[in-house]
Amino acid sequence: MYKQYVSVQEALEIILAHADEPMIEVVKLEDCLGRVLAEDVVADSPIPSFHKSPLDGYAVRFIDVKDAKPDQPVTLEVIESVPAGHVPALEVIVGKATRIMTGAPLPQGADTIIKFEDTNVQKDQTQHYENSSQHVDIYHVPKSPGNYSHVGEDMEQGQLIVTKGRLIDAAVIAVLASFGYHEVHVYRKPNAIVFASGDELVSVDQQPSYGKLRNSNSPSITAQLIAWGVRAQMGGIVPDQKEQIASTLLAALDSHDFVVTTGGVSVGDYDVMKEVFQAIGAEILFWRVAMRPGTPMVVAKWKDKMIFGLSGNPSAAYISCELFVRAFVRKIQSLSDVWREPVRAMLTRSVGKVVGQDRFLRATASVSREGSLLVEPLATQKSGILSNLIDANCLIYVPASKQKIHSGDSVDVILLHPPTASNHELNRAKDIPLFGFAGFANSGKTTLVCKVIARLREMGYRVASVKHDGHSFQMDQEGKDTWKHRQAGSEAVTITSDSQLAFIDYRKYEREEQLKQALSHIRDVDIILIEGFKTLSIPKIYVVRNPDLLHHAYELPMVEAIATDFSLEQQKLPVYDINDVEGLSRYIVNRVLGES
């Protein structure tokens, strides 16, 4: 019987235990970029193999020039000029010097190189060997003999330079070329094919009809595999039919090292992938992983070939591929660091939800101006959401034992791409999800917003709110200090104390800019509720108690639900009782925080 609902660590161990040793092949040096080295590189000779000049200057005897000073230079006769690639013909003896170029061998007798900038030639000098009867004044000298590259200074003979299992980049190629590796032993690239299953899918070049979706999983997973050094191809879409899936899999397994499928691995009526794996004779290694997203996952082995059945939800498939398939790919290429080790970063926005599973939250990592690694969880974490993968350069790992993690906490982060340079302050409102309540006067907006704020607080979320007043309001009190500041001509006043802070801006803004200015001062909360601003494009609930005003629910931008106290016939939008604070609160949490 196969294992079910395994931990992330156990799933990884099972997969790596079934990763076969890689095969070795020989490729030309010019074709080895991005491949994995299958042999140790040992220096068969020293580099450099001769004493050489690291700069343009003069080769001299230190004893001849050791007393040289700017006001008392030492004058030497130049006996020859030696460019790189040529061998000195003359020995440097007492009172003599050789003009020498970068990379040229050190002449016999010389033990010091003086750079051009510390000399002055007494007559015009050319770059030819036939220079003679010329003299050079030496003004500055090093403290001791040297200033040249010694034999073996870079690499000594017999030294281990590069170990096998190293990904070959331009630097490794330079070393290989230095030691004459015109052919290189590398590990063979694995080849794989990716299928997406589901009757709801159409190919990328098709216009999806109602109820259909373009297949984004196959191109995405294939691209991930190629980036990791796999010869991967897209195998197209297979319908939810056992016989067709089985025949497609068998044909693919005959000609590929492993197969990745997406979809059909959960518990629905049409989730048949696990049954098909068993029907073709594959051994199920495990089914389902205790993680979110990506719980539905089945891994099997057919003969010596691995099959990875990933979730059909785009983000879940992407993350499972990053965590598990990538580790497998690196293991079968003999790369040592199969798992991205987490790094620590400071969380800039609280996240709260108890799920009893390890969580991998899509996030953006950045480096602050002070050099600290910051991580900002993206607003929506639903497994079916694809768009925010574009912004995610890391995953925040939240272990099952952890409940709420707070802004300012140090958390484990798995970097998918290098962090961005950032000069932003922690958790500005641009990164915090917004949700609005709109309606006309006396609709009950404020009462409802206050109740929802209280309920969200009970659920463990930190809430901020912005209220639009259709009339002028007055916060200052005549005679108070802030009032005096305003009377003196200040356009904006901030007042602070140990317990609160207030910002009053007296300038006039357009409606959208009003909200933008208000939001710019909010940080370190999980959600911002907006009351009013009904004409702005913010996801919102329309609050209505007058049937004559119901039509505005379908005219205002981004209305997603209706809250009312009168009965309604079937509507195109979800309808909630205005007193159903629990239902409305959970709708908001699910909608903007991706949590249920």
C-alpha cells in the first residue's frame, strides 16, 4: 500500500531515493555551457608556468633601484623591449632595464617590475625590439623585490581546480580551456515530457469557449524544466479518459526519462490519474502532500522511470514543481544542492491562518537600503491564481506548527530568483489588499463596516480603514497647536504622541488622489477597508436598503456582492443579509486574502 498525505520532507526523501545515477557523455568545450561537469579538473601544469609581468613597465634588479626617490631618480639603460608572447633575449645586469608588457616573461636577472607611471623615458621610445642606447628614470619603487606573477601563483600543478558536479559557467570554461580540455565529460541531460489533463483545457492558440481555459500549465512546467537543464517538450492536452491517458503515458515513458502531468490528482469524479498510473503497472510512491498549495500530488515509478502527477491549479503545480521536481532533476544531474536552503528575512506584513499543513506563500523578497532582507507576502494565495507568480521571487515557508506570523517576524524564505534592490519602507499600503463598502446616504455602511472590522479583529487580522466624507469635516480645534500651525500657513500638519499619530493635509486632491494619499500613511496591517469612494475601481460590497437604488450595484465599478435588508429575487451577484457579519467577513477574507 502506498503512503498517503506525507510531509514535505518525507515526499522529498522518497523522490530522491528513487533518483537514478546519471549517465556520462563527452561534449565539445564550446557545447558544455550549462552542463554539469562529470570529472574533476586537476591542474596538469602550474599557471602561470613562468614568472610574468602583471603590468606594463620595466624589469629591473631591485638592488639597482632601491634608493630611487622622486627628487633623486635612478637612471638605467634600456636594453630591449619584450611584448607578451615573446621571450627576453638579454639578461638584466647591473645598471640595465628591460621594457616589458603585460603578460611577458620576466627576463633573467630581473627581480622587480616598475610600472610605467613611476618612470620617465629620457628620449622618444618605440615599441620595437631594436631599441638601444635609451635610458629610463625610476622615481618610485616597491618596498621589496617582486611586483610580478610567480610560477603557480594562480594554480599549482596537481591542484584540484573544479570538482565534478559543478554547473559549467563561463569561469569554468576558462579553466577547462587553460588546461586543454577541448572535450569535456559531462552528465547527460535528462529528457522529459509534460502533459496537462482535463476536458476543460484548450491549447494556447485557441479561443476558449464558455467553461474552457487555455492550458497554461504545460508551457510553464516545460519552461521550468528547460531552465534546470532538462531536454523538455510539451506533450499537449489529454482528455479525462483513462484509456487515452494510459496509452499516452506508455508511449511517453518509452522515449523519455520522466514524465510530468498536471491535473486529475485530487479526489473528484474525474481525477483519474492515480488509477491510470496503477493501471499501466506503475508503483505509486505516495499520494498527497501535507502542504498548501499543492496537497494533491501523486508520484509513481514505472520500471526505472519517474512520473510526477501535479495539481491542475496553476500556482500549486508551479510550486510543487519548484520544490520536488527541481530537486529530482538536480539529483539525476549529480548536482549537490538539490534543495534550496531557506534564508532568513524580516516579514513586512502579517499573515494569519491555521491550516494544519506546511504553507508556501508566494512573496517578493527585496533588500532594504540598510542591507536587510525583507519579504512581502503577496495579497492573494489561492492555488488557482496564476497572475501573481509574475511578482513572486520567493516562497515564505510557514511550518504547520506555526499559526499567525506577524510583521517584523524573522521567517524562512526560499529564494526562487535573486531579491530585488528596494528602498521602500516596510509595508506601505500599496502592498496591502483593499476592500470597499459603497452605498448611498443612510444605507448603513458605517454600521456594517464597524461590525466587520470588529469581526476581522476577532479572527486575528489587523485592520485599517479609510472613510470618505462627502462633506467638509473639521478635525482641528480653534486655539489648539495644530490649528495655529494651519493659521500660520502650513499646508499639512502631523501631530504625534506616544500612543497615536495624526496627519492633516489641507490641500485639495481629486477623488482618486485623496485615497492614494490616505493609503500612503498606512502600514503593518493585513487588510484596509474602504468606506465610500464608490466610483473608484476597488473590489467592493454594495450596501443598499432602498430597492429603488439596487440598480447601482450593476453600474458602479467592481461591485462583487450586495448587502441588504430586503428580500431579493435571483441576482447575478451574491446577496448577503446586511446583518450577516460572519458571512460578509469570511467572503472578504476569502476574496482578498485567499483564505477561508
